[in-house]
Amino acid sequence: MASNVNATTILMAGEHAATRVSFSRPWGTIASLITSDVLAVLASMALASVLRDYLLASASASILGTLSPALALVLCSFLSAGLYSGVSLDQVEEVRRLCGSVTLAFLTLLSATFFLHDLSLSRMVYALAWSLCVAAVPLFRAFTRGWLSRKSWWGSPVAILGYGSTGKLVVQKLRENPGLGLRPFAVLDDDAQKLGDLDVFVSGPLSECRDIAANHKLCYGIVCMPQISRDELLALLARYGQCFGHLLVIPNLIGMTSLGISARNIGGIVGLEVRQELLRPTSRMMKRALDLAITLLVAPVLIPVVALAAFLVFLDGPGPVFYKCGRVGLGGRNFKAWKIRSMVHNGDCVLHDYLQKHPDERRHWNDTQKLRRDPRITRIGRILRKTSIDEIPQFWNVLVGEMSVVGPRPIQENQVLMYGPSFSLYKQVRPGITGLWQVSGRNHLPFSERVNLDKYVIQNWSVWLDIYVLALTARVVITAEGAY
């Protein structure tokens, strides 16, 4: 069979030949993540010691004696949580496991010092180091992936079984997201015409799957044939399931919730349990508690910012400093969302006249409901919108229960029809100040993509998704990405 593999259509450019072996093992990826985690823990412990000394105005004991056990506990807890596989988890799931593992490691370290009566290091240092690690480890990992994920040795090679529309979509997504650690290496399909314009390294019929996987040491395979029958799928898995250590099957469920789904065994029958977390009373209470906690925590910082912005708007021109805009909220009920005024007082008339004179801009408005050069925006308003300061008063809407901190973007009455069938899902939750749309391109995305992102937030909600979105929001606000 080795000769048959050599006869396979191998579309391998000369520059790719030298990097083929580097795909065989994910050790480079694992080593990079371990290095990132070690640096994050060291930086957190050192900064915690400095902060403790500054806050208490006294010198604490050296942290050198506790660095080794702290590192060992964190790395072991990460290993047991499956965080060193070389292939990334879903980003929200990774944040959940990272936070849980860091918490477990520091609780173990703190308990050990208590039972051993070791008071040489302040408990405050442990508490500060834990809180810093929870933030630093995901940030360091994100930086590491952003820096190294496009290197040829990053991740594990993967074979795509089936190159129809689903297979092409999977290859596209893997290439767009190299940080996932699954790098398309071979594509196998019995229809040779589908492989005619392929530019991955190896291609061929499904019958050569075993030899290609063995010769190139492929650990991962992805079955991308959702259209085949149950019997055909079972036969395919029986034939090629032993070729790979990990075999992913893409079912005919694209667009379905992903974070709230798990496999269940029902008397030997495999079932998929889908949990709509935001429709459960306990989850709603948890989200409401999180909203109130965040609002009360940031209020002392945001109130002076709002006061300064309001003063600048007052000086900029006539009109109210604050205004209330009609939005559709929970249950389809209308409410007034508070904002700092960033537009001229007669904005609706100005917009209508502008769109009449600029048909190209009107088409863009119909597609995105946004304009890059919006004539209604004032001088101060452009700064407020770039920094999202104009939306800070919506924390009042959160406080009174009309909005959430993270959720679907609040829509206007005239946008309900644009939401289509997804509106029935939208009105089951409170709209949010921030969400996936705001951190995924904002005004650069069409309205249809905004709807898809809002659906994802609702269907896949968890505390960890909220935390993940809030972390991305901080980055977007700082960089003003997609804002105008």
C-alpha cells in the first residue's frame, strides 16, 4: 500500500516539503503553552508580593521558597484538566478550566501552609497571586497563540475526510483560526473532481486513509460528511476509526448551540443533550446577580467619567446631555435605553436628507444600520462613540432590570423584521451593553451576522462566556476596533 500512497495526488509545494515532519508532534505547541503559563504564574506571584508590601507598607517574606510548589501545583492542575493537549479547547471552555485549575492549585497551596503552620508568607500574597493568575494566564496564552499560531510547527496535523461543502467550510475555519491547533494537512474524498483545485499538502481517496495517517503520523481526523446515512457513517467509522487517536464527526447540526451540548448515554443509545441555560430560572438568577455585581463594582470608576463626558457635551452645542432611545427588550416590551448624546439634536432629519443625497451610503445603511461618516455625530460624539463612553449610562438600565451587561445588542422597533425568526429567541432575554457583535467587528459586520452572533450568545450562555466577552470588550474599547 505504500506505493499506492506515493501514487496519490500529492499537492506539495517545494517550500512545504521541509516542514512536513514538523507537523507530526505538537510538542512545540505544548512547550510554548507551558512556558506561557510559567511566566504568567511568576509574574503574578512577584506582582502580588510587591502589591502586598505597598498596601501594607511593610516588607513580606521572600516568595522564592513558594515559587516551585506554586508552579508545580498550577502545571499539574492544568495537565489534569486537559489543557496541554496541543489542540485548543473552545475559548470559553478553556477560560473555565483555567480559572478552576488556578483556584484549585492556590487553595491547595494555602491549605498546605495552614496545616504545616508555615506563616512565613502572607496569606494576602496568595490571595493577590490567585486573582492575578486568573487574569494573567488566559492573557499570556492569548498572546502566545497570537504570536506563534501561524508558525509551521504549531498544533497537530489533521486529515479531512470528505471535501463537500461541509469539508470546505471546516478547512476554511481551521485556516482562519490557527490558534485552534488543528492544521489541515490531508484531504480525502472519493470524488477526484472535488480535489482538483486543492492546495493542502496531501489528497487522495478515502481508501488511502490508513496509509496516509500512518506515514505522516496524523493523530486527528475530521469526518465532514453530514449527508451520508447512519449505516454509511457507522461503516466509515468502523473502517477508519482506528487510523486516528482522535476522530471528530461533524453532524448535520451546523448552527446548533455548541457550549450547552453534551453526549448522554440512554441505555446504550448515544443522545445529545442541549441545555438552553438562559431559559432556566437558576441561570437567570445567576446572570442577574452577576449583572448587579459588575454594575456596583464599576460604578465608582464610571460615574466621574460620565460626569466629565456630560460636561463636554454640554459645552459642545445645544441639546440635552443625556437622551433616551427606544429599544425592544425582554418579552418584546419597549424600554428607554439611556445614552450620552453623541449626535445633533435633529438627527433623524439630518440622516434622512443625507441618505437621499447619497444612495451608496443608503445601501450600506440598509445592510448594517451603521454609517462610517454619519453626519449626525458631533465632534465630541465621535470620541464618545470610539471609546463607547456614550453607552455607560446604560448601566442604569442594568440596575433597574431592563438590560444585562452581556447579551444581544438592543434593537429598535423597525429592526424587528430584520431579525426574522430569531426575534422569538431574542425577546426571551435582556439585551446587553456588550456582546459578541461588539467584540467581533462591530460596524464592519452586516446585520445578518449580528443576528447570528446574538443567537450564539443566547443559546450558549454561561458565566464563563460573559467573562470571556467582557475580557474581549476591554480590548476592543482600548483599541477602538470596529467603532465609528
